[in-house]
Amino acid sequence: MASSGIAYPDRFYAAAAYAGFGAGAPSTAAISRFQNDVALLLYGLHQQATVGPCNVPKPRAWSPVEQSKWTSWHGLGSMPSAEAMRLFVKILEEEDPGWYSRIPEFINPQPVVDIEMHKPKEEPDIVPALTNGTGTSSIPEPKTISENGSSVETQDKVVILEGLSTVSAHEEWTALSVSGQRPKPRYEHGATVLQDKMYIFGGNHNGRYLSDLQVLDLKSLTWSKVDAKLQAGTSDSAKTAQVSPCAGHSLISCGNKFFSVAGHTKDPSDSITVKEFDPHTCTWSIVKTYGKPPVSRGGQSVTLVGTTLVVFGGEDAKRCLLNDLHILDLETMTWDDVDAIGTPPAPRSDHVAACHADRYLLIFGGGSHATCFNDLHVLDLQTMEWSRPKQQGPIPSPRAGHAGATVGENWYIVGGGNNKSGVSETLVLNMSTLAWSVVSTVEGRVPLASEGMTLLYSNYSGEDYLISFGGYNGRYSNEVYALKLSVKLDLQSSTKDQPTSDSTSRVLEPEVEISQDGKIREIAMDNADSKNRNDEANEQLLAALKAEKDELEATLNREGLQTVQLKEEITEAEARNAELTKELQAVRGQLAAEQSRCFKLEVDVAELRQKLQSLDALEREVELLRRQKAASEQEQAALDAKQKKQAGSGGVWGWLVGTPPDDDDSESS
């Protein structure tokens, strides 16, 4: 939410205590301030944020209050806790915009101080007319806001009331002094410029959708309300009805008419509704379209490219985020569902879009239910391919609910928020080089640092202006601000003329007077006043230089002390290094001696191995000799036995004659 203060979840707990929920609530009856439907919705969101999805049984029928509370909680489904916290705070701020400044001291010990932009005082009912001799009335020119948020003190000057010409300073937001009945403060409205008039339609105020159509004449800076009706038929005699209130829609000018596309309504339809407004007849009419229309939504971007409207993203009636792409041909009023290639942007709403060179669609920022984006995506409308180019310069912070307007090749971005605070700087993107730069910055909780505001471009009297209206940053706004661009753009040739400007032109402006022919001419500043201002500036410069000198001397002294300490540490380190070197040399000597001894041991081991090998050979020879000896002995014994046997035998004839054998022979046989 675009408001200052504590961040989530502490902001939610403070809001819950203020509304009458939780143990730290100042009063349990505080919730009675709200209507029943709002109180039930706050109860359901509080339960969803602190307990989670409803998983308790439905109460009995004889307890209608508990049944209503259960229905409110159960209807939130599986909504994340962070989203429930954000919606709780947002609804409370819509119902009671000043709640944050009235919370107890134990929640907000410091008072909230709103720093608003300096703007002209409200005009009294009767304003004395000032004449310039020709009968032309004039009023004092409004003061402007410098880039640091403080007002610029200028000498009184008188100018002819010529609408946006009252804005004199370049690249500084000016609060316009308007007349007529101001519109109701709002945000998420639609706005467009048509024939030097700014039209404002619909929006959201205190959670209620609006349906009024307001117009600001940029020539006279006068508000007026258009009594517009909705034409129910196609003929002139058709009946008229009231336009349905809506918010989050887009207002697009085309020719001498403008269209209102999409938007959230109390009773949403199934598909996007396109309405057309005719300024001549002051009537709305529902446009009949062909093809398959997109699902109804709000917070989308609608970009005019030639004779087509390109619709991207948004949030449907069921709070589902979208990233689909649709094109409406304004000549045939036919919808085309585009299936682009490449990686599209993540589903989002409350982003901005712009077209460059009638070919490239740029998408920047936006938000989901849990986060905000600062990415830049480009769609080539000829090849229908998404890409994400590299950005140059200071990359903007994530934001949603911001507004954008194109002037030639420049795309200006204002406002937005990141659920914690509003964005204070006005940015510009060169769409040819994709380089970001900061135009101006405001401070404090001002309407220019809001969500849901609108930003429009208008060329008035040869000058380029940006015009912002409305927004919400803790309070609703109906202020109108204008910024005169310092770069004169020729939209036909796309060339830029850089005007020369002195650095002091934003601080000191010369007096102006009205001549007889009504033209404004400059009068030189008084030399004495200029000298005094120069002396004061020189004194301030000298004081600043002296302070800077003292700071540099103190820094130099600190650096000197650090240098001495470093030298001492270096000396100690060198001494330790010398000792370590000696120890290293001693260790190296011991290591050399050990290596020599190891070498000798290796030689002895080698000799012993050789001796062992010799002993093994001798043992093998001895064993061989033993075996040979045993074999010889066996052979000799066998030979002896054989000879003995032959000697003791008588032969066959001895047996035949009955010669008995010897005893030894008989035993051996």
C-alpha cells in the first residue's frame, strides 16, 4: 500500500488491534463502527491471516451470527495469509482512511506526520480581479515543488490565466489551482485527454465503485460534471439508463470519441465490456463485438496500436491473475486471442504498457498477490514473440498501481507502491535505448506517490505537459498536478531540441509583467539583490568547504594512526619470520642426516638380501645331493640283493635231483 508507516506483518496486527480483533485491541466494541458486511469480511480475513483456511464445521442453524462469520471465513478458500493481511489493511483504510494516525501509543509511539507538497491556498469565494490594462483578468501563479519536496520561494509575479501555461518551471510537479466543483477523491479510475479536456470516469472511493464522468478544461482549469446516460438501444429513440459503477478499467481516446474497456463492477459479467462515449451527445453506448471476447477483468493494460486495442493481463472477478493477450480491431470490432511465442510476463495486474514505433509493446512492473515486479518485457507485434531485454541506467524498484504516459520515444512512469510505501520518483525510459533516468523526486506522503493514479500527456501552446490526477496512499486524492517537460519533442520527425537552462533557473526566477498586448516578458533581477544572494551563497559554500576540510583532516589523522599500527605489525611479522627461517634450516639439517642414515640402511638391507639368496641356493644344492645319495644307496642295496640271490640258487637241475635249498634261500623265498 502506498502509505508510510510500519511494514507487514506489524502493520496488519496494528490494524487488527485498531479494528477490535486480537488480544491487543483497545476496545472489543471497535468493530461496531463498520457495517455488517464489512465487519464480517474483516473477521474472515483476520481468521484467514492468523489461523489459516477454515476447517471447522459449520455452526448450527440456531446461531445465525456464528453461521455468517463461518460463511465469511469459509468463502476465502485457500487464500494465502500474506494476501489476507494485505486485504484486511486495505479494506480498513478504505473504510477509515485516518486509522493509522489514531492507533494507540503502544502500536504507534511516534505520531504520523504527513509531508504534503506545497500547493496554492484555496481560493476564497470572492477573488478580486486583477487587470493588466486591457480588461483581461489574471491571478497569481501557483508555486511549484522542487525535486527535494520543498517549495521554491519566488518573487510575486502576475501572469495571464492560460490554463497549463501557468506552469512555469520545467521538470517540477506543480499543484494546479482549479475552479469549479472538484470530483470526489478516488483511485483506480479511468482518464484520457480529448480536445484540450481531461475526462475522468469511475474509480473507487471508500470501497465503493463510482460511475460519474468529470471533465477538466485544460484551458480554463475548470471542473464540470457531465450528465451522461447509457443508451440502451441503437436508435435515437432508444431508452437511456445509468452507467454501471466500475473501477480498474481503461479509458482510451480514438478520434473524437473514447472507449472504456473492462473494469471491476459489483455484478461482473462473463466477458469484457467495451463502452463508447460520444462527447457531442454526452451518451454512453455498449459496443457490440465479435469473436471470442476475453474474460472480464480489472487492473489490465489497454494500449492503442494503430486501429487496434491490445489488452494484457489483469485480475478476473475471482481474483485470479492473468497474463493472456487479446487484440480488438476497432474497424471490425472483432476480438482476436493471440498465442504469442517466447516466455510471457508472469500473471499480474496494475502494471503499465506502452507502444513504441507501432510495433513493440512494452510491459513494466505490476503485482501479484504476494509480490511486486520491476521487470520489463517486450512483445514484437509483427512476429508475436516475447523477449526480456537488458535495461540500462538505474533499474527501478518493484512497484504496482503506477501510471505511465508516452511522449515521443520517452515513456514516463509516476507513482505506484510495493505494499510498504509509495514510490516518490518520476522516471523516464527511452524506448529506443531502454535506458532509465530519474526526472524528479518528491518527499512525504503526497498524491504523486500513490497507487491507482492516472498520468496523461497533453501538448498545450506548443509545450509538452504531464498531468496526474487522483490516487490512494492512505487517503484518497482529487488533486491535479502538472509537469512541464524540458525536452521539446517533435512527434513528426522524432527529433529532440535540448533547451539551454541555467542551473539557478529552478531556484531564482525573474519577475514578469504583463504588457499592453498581453505578452509576458522577463525583467532583470536587481543587481543589489543578486549580489546579496551571491554573498550568502558564497558564505554557505565556504562553510561547507570548511566542514569538508575538517572532515578530511580527521580522516587523514585516522589514516595516519592506522599506518603506524600497520608498520608495527609488519615489524613483528618480520621478526617472527626470521625465527621461523632459523627453525626451518635446523629442520632441514636434521632431515638431511636422516636421509643419509636411511640410505646406509637401504645398502645393508640389499647386502642381506643377496646373502639370503645365496643361502637359499646352497640349501637347494644340499637337498639335491641328499636325494642323489639316497638314490645311490637304494640302487646299491638292490644290486647286492640280486647278486646274493643268484649266488645261493642251485638251478633247475638241483631241484630235480632233490638237492635241498639253503635255509637262507628258503626263508627268502
